[in-house]
Amino acid sequence: MELKQQAIEVLRTNNRNGYTVPTATGLYPAQWNWDSCFTALGLAQFDPPRAVVELETLFDGQWLDGMVPQILFRGDDSSYFPNASVWQAGPTGRSSGITQPLVAATVVRRLFEHSPEPAIRQRLIALVPKLLAWHRWCYRARDPHGTGLVSIIHPWESGMDNSPVWDDALNAVEPGPSVAHLRKDTGFAAADQRPTAPEYDRYINLVIRFRDVGYRLDRLYDISPFRAADIGFNAILQRANQDLLFLLAVSSDAAGATEIAVMERATGDAILRCWHAEDGFFYSVDARSGAVIRKPGIGGLLPLFADAAIAARYPRLVQRLESWLNDVTFAVPSFDPRRLEFEPRRYWRGPVWLIANWMLIDGLRRNGRPDLAERIRCDSLALVERAGFAEYFDPLTGEPLGGSRFSWTAAMYLHLSADTE
């Protein structure tokens, strides 16, 4: 069976009545927010209506305040910790109480522009008010002082859970009681490929803090001992703002477009303030102390995804990316491979993730570097051809890591194989 057909079979196997689990092994037995968005890009290659269903199902779990949760628990979640009984969040008690990067508007626009079917386009446009509500929530809940930079209140909201970028800020969180005996993930993936026990203890302590105040929008920002203006999260949000403006224009929502235009200008200006001239890199900021987090994670490259003029304005950013690639076999490591914190096998501390590669490919093309984009695209396809549909990959050896037969890797393979501009 050729790889494209194998990728389709992965997505079909992981289908669960309107949503796609990240992997059928039990490692992630629910609907994850940005997983579903990326997965929709792959589904669109062979079943466009099902791609729309993936997004519709995700937004069916939107909270009344506009937040779209990180996780929606829809079936048996006993193989995951923390599951719904731990979170106790949302109107039904069947979601997590935090969010993930707002990539949905970008995916909706892409599906809209590449679909010739009026019925599919109409269903995608029907999601626009929900996208608008989520963006409004994000600024209201995570940027209450109007800085233009929204903050995450849990490392999981970044999508890059255990990146070295969060080490210092996370160490400021009390670990709480050990949850090592409750973890399920290390039963599905090797412990040296997963976050550490001390990190997990702090993750869960944050969850309990949030649960204790009922996940109230007006409380979480102030009470969280972890608060970071994540450059990657903001870059993804900024691109989503631009794509939502397009969708609002299509749907003739002038008032909504005016709102988002204000957000887009504020975040665009704020991202530029995150440039560190000495290091030639975009950095996150500790929102509690105001200190710059001078740790070069892949999120610091994502302004390329947000701004089509960023490479011309800051050519050293592309040079930093090229220097990373010179030190690895496969693009793109999730952390600077020259740093001591770099771990090529451990989750977001070094491995290659095809979803991050796709964002960089897209951004490099828009920034006039199709050559570099093609290099990353070819590496992405080569990793799958060598090692299968792993969750992530060792950038030095190409070894498959994490979960197997992974949905977003299969989806990215289909999407990048089609080379959709």
C-alpha cells in the first residue's frame, strides 16, 4: 500500500463519529483542539465534507464565554490523565479548562479557498461567528491590560508543553503532590520521550488551582502562578486574525472585521517588540515579571507564519533557522540544537513535529523563501517515508518517537504531498 493510502487509513482508523483521536493506541483518547484543525487539512485531501465535520464537532464544544477548550472528552477517557473526572470543566464537565493555539481560522480559510463546493463553503462560513467569539475571548481573558500580547496560563496552552522556554516559569509553580502513579502516558510512550515527573506535578497543580475557582474567566489570569506571553501562541493568533479578517469580509460582517482589525494591529506591533536585536530572535516574555525569556524555541521562528514581511525586515531570523538546520539531519528541531537544553528525543525539547514544519513552510513561502520551504517540506516527507506516521521524530537520526499512527502526521503528509500553496 502506498504511503498516501496508508495515511488515509490512519485517519479512517482514528475516526470516532465526527472527530479524530490523535492516535488509536489510547495515548490521547479524546478530541484535541489544534490536532483537529491540522487533521482537517489532511482530511480535505480525500474527504472534504468530513474535514468540515471535524471542525464543526470541535466548535460544538465551545464554551458560552467563547473559549474552545484544549480537550473535549467524548468517549472512554480512562487511559488518559488528567481525564474529565479530574478537570471537571465546561458546561458538561467533559472538557479541559484551558485552550490551545488559535489555528482554526487559518485552517477554515484554507479549506474555504480550496473548496469549489458551495455547500462546503457555506458550512465553513457558518463557523465564522464562533471563530470571532473565540478570538474575543482570547483577548478578554488573556490580555486584560490591552498589551496586544495574549498570555498562556498553563504550558499546555502553548501546545509545546515541556519546551525549555517554560522551564524557569514552571519552576516557580509549586509541584504539589506527586502524580507519577496516576500518569498513563508513559505506558504508551517511553519515559525519555515524555515530560518529566516534576513537570507533570506542576502541570496538575495548575489544573487543580484552576478547578478550585471554577475556571472563571475573570479569575484565572490573576491567580495563575504561570503566565507567559508565548511568542509562538501570539504568532499563530496573529496569522489567525488576518485569516479571520478575510472570512469576516466574505461573510459581510463589517462590525466583526473592525474588532479583529484592532486586535490584529495591536498584536502585530507587540510581536515586533519581542525582537531581540542582540540575539537575532523573537522571544517569549514572562508576563508576571516582565522578563524576556531568552530561550530559542521554535515558537520564536513562527513570526514567519504571521507576517509575510518579517524575513525582509529581520533577515537574521532566517539565518538563525538556517543555522539550526545545519546542525541536524532533518528539519526542523523544536529547540535550538546548539543549546544545552536541547534533547532530540524528548517531546518539545528538540524533536521534529510536522505541524510546526507546515507553519514554517507556509511562512517561508509567503516571505519569499520557497527554497528553504521546499527543503523543510522534503525533510518532512522523508521522515514519514523512513519512519512512518510517528507523533514526532528525532532530528538527528530520524527515529520515530511518541505515539504511532498519528493523525496529524498522516494529515500533514497528505497535505504536504499535495504541495498545496
